[in-house]
Amino acid sequence: MKVKTIAVRSTNKISKKIRIMRYMASMLNILREEGQS
């Protein structure tokens, strides 16, 4: 039981990091596109 909660917590942290990374990447892409045009 304890192991499961720890695993879920770690996966939530990882998914949050991935979400932040994707958000940052999309923002950078938008800025890059605006700079080119």
C-alpha cells in the first residue's frame, strides 16, 4: 500500500515536470515564430 502511494506520487511529479517542459517548449516555439515573421 505504502509503495503504491509513493509510486503514484513520483509519477505525478514526473508528469508535472513533463507538462511544465512542454509548456516552456511551446512558449519558446511561439516566441521563435514571432521573431522570424
